Amino acid sequence: MSVQGFVSMLQDHKEGICNFAKYDRLTSSIIEAGNVSIGLALLRFVES
């Protein structure tokens, strides 16, 4: 990737990069952990 390509990519994703920094690296990991917990609870319910 050339420097121009890298700069272009940063410009294209500027809003997402700024939002990532602004919201203290908020990710969907908490939601995914909840989904896993729900899935495990359902599995235990079905198995019992």
C-alpha cells in the first residue's frame, strides 16, 4: 500500500476512527458477552 493509499484510507474512515477515540474504544464486546451468556442459559434449559 502506498502512502497516498494509506492517507486516502484514513480520510475515508475518519468519522469511524474519531468515534472510536471519542467513545473510549466502545466495542460490541459487552453485547457479545451477553449473547454468549443467553446462549449458554438456553442450552442448559434445553438440556435439563
